[in-house]
Amino acid sequence: MNGNAFERFTVVPVSDLAHTGDVLFLIVIALLSVMAIVTRLNLGSPENLFKNGFLTVQTILLTGIFIFLASVCCSLVQMPDTVGYSLGLTVIFIVITLIYCLFKFGIYRWVNALFASKEQTEMFMRMYQKWFNIWGATLYIPVFCILLIKGSIFITCIYFIISYIAFRVIFLFRFFYIIYTKNTGILFFCLYLCSAEIAPLIFLYEGLTCLYNNIVISTLWQ
């Protein structure tokens, strides 16, 4: 049932954002249900649980959904006219998040392969995936808050930023530990910062800026 028909039947106005929020809520509930099943199957081996590929996909999906909702609530992106267009825009945010994460994974593997042994590289990548998935599991909190609690956008954004910073700090400590044990010095430090931290952020900024400009141009033409 579309929004206009619902309004004529109930005399209650329904916005496109509400419809989109309902669909995204069902998607998040489905993700949570699958995560519960995965957790139950790996209950005896927590190490395998946080290395599960589904949890990595879940983190990427929740990040893309949250960024889309936060962008709409903060008026950084104008709410699309239809639910289908809204979901399409959500998919674009998810794809950007996926590309960013794959780029980060590739850079981490490349940098560690240059300065560490194969065993140390694999250990680092497993540790990164583990903490990445743990951080992703906490994203249900801001996503549910922004979907269910009106006016919670400020708190949820602060939570998202703080949790991401905490996640990054953990791996900075891990990075310094590798430098200390391998004694690779300033070269590894500079290469790591430029390739694994600064370059992906520039790439993400340029991608989001391009997406924002295209959305504004598309809105003006409409």
C-alpha cells in the first residue's frame, strides 16, 4: 500500500522517510536474527564467531544504513521522493562503505606483507577482522536509536564517532606493537599513515562529495 492510499484510508499523513524507515527496520531485524543464529552455532568457539564472514558483511551493511539515515536526518542529503529511490540511495552508501573497507583491507595486507612475515600478516588480518566485527555488532545501538527514537540523531552520531575512534585506537596500539617487535622504524610508520590511514579517508571524502553533488544536481533537475 502506497503512502497516498494509506493517508486516504486513515487520514494520517505518512512521510516517505517513515516508509523507508520501516523497510530498513525490517532489514536490520533480519540481520539481527541471522546474527543470533550465527552466534548460536558458534557458541562454543567465540574466536571463530568474530571471524565469521557474515559479521563482516553485517558491519558494512549497518555502517551504510547508519550513514544514509544520519545524512537524511542532518539534511546533508535531501529525502528522495520514493521509497525505491531511498533504498537505492542506501545501497549506494553501502557500496561506498564496501569499497572503502576493501581498500583498507588491501592496504593493511600490502603494508604488513612488506614489513612482516606471512604468519604475522595473517595474524594481524585476523585480529583486524575480529575487532572490526566486534565494532560492527555495536552498531545495532545507533541504528535502532535513529530508527525508533525521534530526535536521537546527535547522540547516535556522537556514539558512532566515539566507537569508531575507539576501534581505530586499538589498532594503532597494535601497529606500534608491530613496529616495536620488528624494529622497522620511521619508514614503516610513514608508509602506514599515508597508505592505510590518510589515503582511504581522502578516497572516502572524494567519493561522498561526488555523491552529494550528484544528488543535489539530480534534485535541482527534478
